[in-house]
Amino acid sequence: MNKNHLARNNFSADGEIKWGIDFLSETGKHKLYYELAWVYDKYYERKFDYKNFYDVIAPHLEENKVTNILDVACGAGHLLQILEEHGYRCTGIDLSEDMLSHAHKRMRGKLLRQDMRRLKLRERFDAVSCLGSAFTYMRTHRDVVNALRSFYRCIKDGGILIFDCFDAEGFKIERFDRWQEETQLFDDMSITCKTMSTNWLAEDSSWDVHWIWVVEDASGIREFSDIARLRAHRYDYLASVLSDIGFRGIKRLESKRLTVLAHK
């Protein structure tokens, strides 16, 4: 995909894109962010409480006098829409152009297609956010360090980082190896998500997630399968890496996920 194609869709290449881990690439196994981006957009608008994401970070945005925000792994732009409605100037980053095409319908700010581990931006931001457990895809120590360093470079002196992921210390593996199912009903279709987690590896808190998506509408029933390997993280580990990079004032926020705040 060339830069001219990106420009025609109102996205900026803004630096070379280098593809990394396979489940974040267009040719990888994880379809949810590419050919199934339209499923993600509809289903997770119901599944995720984006208002709660905003409520968790809002006091810290206000306290630190944030005016412009970089939202990394912005997905379909639901949080960006809320942030803009509250007067913030926003830029969204995602690796998937399919996801960015949905975000473009919701927000006025700039959308860029880049890898969170190699962000190349000239602008610096009062805050960088990475929410919705996207950081769970940082599976290796190198991924974690590169992503957090990349975030650090994008933040103004005195700015803040807020990100979340699954908490390795509170992870419940007793739910593994059996299918779970949830259905969301819409005016024109139903979307059923069947998930099963397997292959927990205690030494790095990683596991496989299998998805089956069943979409039923006027045209019939369609079924899609998907898989990705994820990693939960520990607060002490993340705090140590953040400190080594140069962040200060690191603390854990009250949230359903492991949510970390750090200052530059």
C-alpha cells in the first residue's frame, strides 16, 4: 500500500511504516482489525464502555492541563469522538487502515497509520493514551520497551502517558479451554462472538485467544474464525521499564484493567 493511497483516504503516512509481529499485519492471522473491522466497529461499540475509559482518564487530563492528545491504537475512533466532544484536540494512530476508515467517520482530527513501537511524528503532545488493552499485543520485552520509548518521544516535557492492559497478577486461567459466547442485537443484524482461551504460558503470561464470529442478517449467516496470541503484564515490571526510560510519577489507576499513569 503506497503513500498516495493513504493520502486519498485522508490518512498521512508521516514516516516509513515497518511491519512487525504477524498478528498485527494485514497478512497475519488476526482478522478482527482488517477484513472484520466493520464487525469490531459495531460489536465493540456495545461491548466496550468508552465513556468509562474517558471517566478514568479525565481527572488526569484536567489536572495536567492537557489540550492535545495522541491516542495510540485508536481503533474505530470511539474514544477519540468522546475526547473531541469534550474539547480536546486529538490525533489517532492505528496500524490498520480498515480501522482508521471507521475512525474517520467519527472525528475531525488527524489519523495516522503507524506501528506503536516506531511512532514517527513531528508534533509533541500533552498526553498519549493507549487504552482498550491494545498494549496486550506487546508480547516481548523488546516490544514493550520500544513501544514505551516511542510513547515517551511523542510527549512534551511535563506531559503524561496513560495506557492499560490485562493484569497478569489477577489473571483467571480457570476460564480457559472452554467456549464462551455473547450476542449483540442490532436493527439489521445480530453478531455473536464465541471465544476460547488456551495455551497459557506462565513464564511470560501469554496465551492464545480463538474467536468465532457469527453474523446473521437478511442475506443469511456468515461465520469467521480468528486467532491471536496475547500477553498480560505486571505492574511492577511496567513501572520498572517506564522508570528506566525516564518516566516519573508512575502509578496505577483505579480501573477494571491494569491502567498505568506516568509523567515525562
